[in-house]
Amino acid sequence: MTAPIPLEEFLNKKRDFSPLLVHLTRENEMFYAKDVLEQILSEKTLRAYRHFCLFSPSLKDSNDVSLEDKFKVVCFTETPIDQIDVLLSRVIGRQVELAAYGLVFKKNYIKKKGGNPVFYVTTRIASPLWQLYQNQPSDEACKLLALVNVCEPYNDWHWEREWRIVGDLVFGLADVYCGLCPEDEIDEFESSYEPVRFIDPHWGINKILDRLVGR
């Protein structure tokens, strides 16, 4: 029998585990994805604009704006950094189209800021939760329910490996592990938002590592 190894060594061997979390931007009605990233970096804030949980239809039906605000989140993925380009693919049935712009943070940093993995559950298991909340509403319950996502054959996105922070994330540029943008825009971003280093999410792992260790 082989001797047990430290957890850190075990996690280094586990190829699907990442110590990083990635926030990707997308275009909206007013701004290109690049503009969105520039605004985030200038304000040093990731703003929680929407709620995405299983209970979103109930929140919209409630017509209670203050309640909806309690469920708005900032989203991340723990997909390994060298596989982020896969998430940029257009997928049938997926409403969100992500762009090659974003920010990467250490997972421990996001944990300290209140981040948590999303809970993927079947509708049958989750259905009593909203009734329980209505019977005894609280801000802490909102923070939990904002993390619940449906996991059914017709609506199953657990492969996104999502994390969320309820509410805005205010950060310093030194808190950013690295930024994401197309290769031909790296110099532009790095000159504007020093000391953040940038990589192209379409790069392979060797080029990413070379860039981040400063070679």
C-alpha cells in the first residue's frame, strides 16, 4: 500500500481541479464585451445585475424589486484556465454568449469575499425551498437560495462549474490573478491597468504558463 500524500499534492495531480475562478464578460445592448471589461477594471467592481437561480421566475412574478435585488449575483466558473475557450462556444439552448474578455481570481480570495459553488438540484428536491422561504423570509435565506440551480435533462448546465457571489464584488487590481483578452489587445490592457497581466483564453497551457511566470 502506498503512503498517503498531502492534500496539496493530490490536488496538483487532479487535472479537473483549479485553484482559480474566472469571470467572463459578454456584450449587452449598450456595450461591447471589451467595453464591459474596461468599465469593470476602471470601477474595480464586478456588479451584480441579475439573478440566475432556480427561483428567478418566482422573483419576477413577485414584482418586488427589493426582493429581486437580494438575489442578484456575480458569476464565476472553476473551469481550468486552459479550458476556458470551450466556454466561449455557442451551445444550442444556451442563452448566454460569453466573450474572450474577463478576469481571473484565486479561489481562496473569492471564498473570503463570500463566494460559493452553485448547488445543482432537481426540481423535485428544490421545490419545497421557495415555500419554506415564503413562510420564514430572511436575508440569509436569500443568499442560500440565490445559489440554487435546476439540474434536469431539459435544463442541465452543471458542467459550467459555476460559483457565485451574492451582491457586488469590489476588488483592487492587485487582487486580480490575471486578465483575459484577445492576444492583439494584451499590450493595450496591460498599459492601462497595471499591474494586471493578461492572457488570451484561446492559448494552450504551456503558453499561458510562460506568460504568467514572465518568460
